[in-house]
Amino acid sequence: MSPSSQIPDPRLSINQATIKHADLATALRVTADAGVRSIGLWREPVHAVGLDVAARMLSDSGLRFSTHCRGGFFTLPAGADRETALDDNRRAIEETATLAAAGAEGSTAVLVLVAGGLPAGSRDLIGARERVRDAIGVLAPEAEAAGVTLAIEPLHPMYASDRAVISTLGHALDIAADFAPEVVGAAVDTFHIWWDPQVLEQIARAGRENRIATYQVCDWKTPLAADVLLSRHYTGDGVIDFGSLTRAVVATGYDRDIEVEIFNAEIWADTPESVVRRTAETFAAAVSPHLA
């Protein structure tokens, strides 16, 4: 059987960012047509058609729903802008619950949280991190009532100023520890944590605490793009050791979908069909062998 005709790994999920320029209908179609069984959605394409329509489209696709991206960005100080951000996160919680209910059996109600960077003109990193903790404290009861897990995603430290003041899995777990594990967990994303000398220890800790809400994979390759946000690659095309990281996640008992999330302008310029096919092939080569 040729690689292009292989059945995709049943645990593979296509995060919609990987085919960013595909609208929701296209993303669902090319994912299902490729034999992939799960998809993670982004809020903007859902908003483009409306939540109720998006839920029906997801249901009709037969795909599982793995995560909703994204909530967060609540490092702002007290005031109207912070309240607006919190209200937006409340809407994201509602969306996550609705889409998870519409997805196929095995769908998970996981809302990925990107904490947010330093507010404009601020150097108060400590304060920004405390405001993340406070915001999650406000949102956690609402997430619990909706049956949604808030997944704190640590981002690589190069994003600390503008995107996420939470940079390590350990820090994410420290914040999550204040809440029940089914309410607040962590997103384990290889692109962001592969460099951390404590990563295997922290993955094991996340497993003991039942905090792995989602496992996301893509590769790191240098030189980075001029826009470092767009520096993600297909698994196996860079330097990340997917063997050690994936085996560590599997050892915790995590047995749900694994998302491939790629931000890369060259990949986005390809057709969605080609990207999904290539994603499945590289996942099979770099990640699947370590799932047994």
C-alpha cells in the first residue's frame, strides 16, 4: 500500500489552523474525505457561519470534535477591556459545549486558553501572570457548569511578551492545581515545550494529576520564520523528539485524540487536501510508532 493510500491513524485530529484558509465546510469535508476521524475548530470560522449552523455541519460530517481554539488573552488590568475579554471567554465556553455535543462519539469539550502577553506599556510580568490565575478563577465555575475543560496552553518563552505569559508546562499545572482536573487542565503542545529540561517530569506530573486536556504536535525547525508565529512544521521535518514526548504522554494513560496544529505560510499556501494528506503521512511516520 502506498503512503498516500494508508488509512490515517485513528487518533489523528486536524487542528483547523493547519488548513487556515479553508472555510468550515471545506475543512470538515477534506478532513472526513481523507479518512481522518477528528477535527479541532477555531472560533473565527465557526463565527462566520454561526454557532448553530456550525454545530449542524460538524454533526453531519461524522467527525469527532477534539478542541476549540481559543480562549484566554485576559492579562489586562481591571476595567472595561478585561470584562470584555472575560465575556468573550464565556461565549467561547458556550461554543465549546455546543460543538462537543454535536461531534461524533468520543468528542471532548476542551477550550484551549492562550493566556495573553504583557499589556501595552507594561513590564509587570508577575502581575500579568496573577491576572491569568484570577481570570481562570472567574471562569472555572462557568466552565464546570457547562461541562467544559479549560486547557491552559504554555507557549514558548519567545511569545511571553505578546501572546502568553505562561511559558512552561509546570507553570500551567501550578495554576490548574487550584481547580478540579475536569475543569482546568493543560494543553501539551510539542512546539512550545520540547526545549524544557523538565518536560518529561512535568508530563508525568500532568498525568498523575489527570491534567492533560489535549496533546498537540508539530515540529520545530530553524531558522525560524521572520514572523516566529509561523514557524511550525510537519512532524518529522525538524528537531523535536516525538518518541520521548509521545511515549511520556501515552504513559500517563492519555488515550484521546492528538491534534496536529501548524502555523506556516508555505503550508497554508498548499491545497487543504494536500495538507491533510501530508499531515496524516508525517504523523504516521513520526508519532504513530510511539502510540502502542
